Amino acid sequence: MPFESTIAAVPTVLAEDARTKVTRWDFAPGATTGWHEHGMDYCVVILTDSIMAYEAEGVVTEKPVKPGDSYLRPKGVKHDVKNAGDGPLSFVEIEMK
């Protein structure tokens, strides 16, 4: 079931060049990125304690996250990310062009 939210996460591009794009994402409780698909492989580094929910291919994965947690994802997976916690969620996303 798709996430239902009227709150959008806020992206801030921190740096970008010909090889890399670095974006900070800030989520209020309940905020989502909205459905999207990356055209580049990327990694994410968590900045805050929260509960992150990730939906792809009809499956929702929800897990507690803490500062320093990180993961890698390949390009081309359509997905949505939600802050399922009670406080703010922030992470840095690094896309490799």
C-alpha cells in the first residue's frame, strides 16, 4: 500500500560536480520523498535517530536508524522513503554519476 502523506521531505543539494551529487534530505514526522527513481548508483548516510520506511515493488521495509548507519542502492529502483518515526529524520544521499 503506497505511503499516504501530504508532507514532503526537503532536499538540499550540498555539492555537485561532473562525477558526484551530494544531497541532504530532511523529513518531518510522516514526510515522504514521493515516488522516484535514481538514474545513478547511490549511498545514504543517516544523520539522526528515527524510523525509516522504504517502499519498493509493493513491499514496505521499516527499520530503526541511527547516526552513521549507511546503505548502498543501485540505480533504477522506483521507490518512496518515509519518516515513520516521531521525530525528525535526516540523511545525506551521495549519487555517483
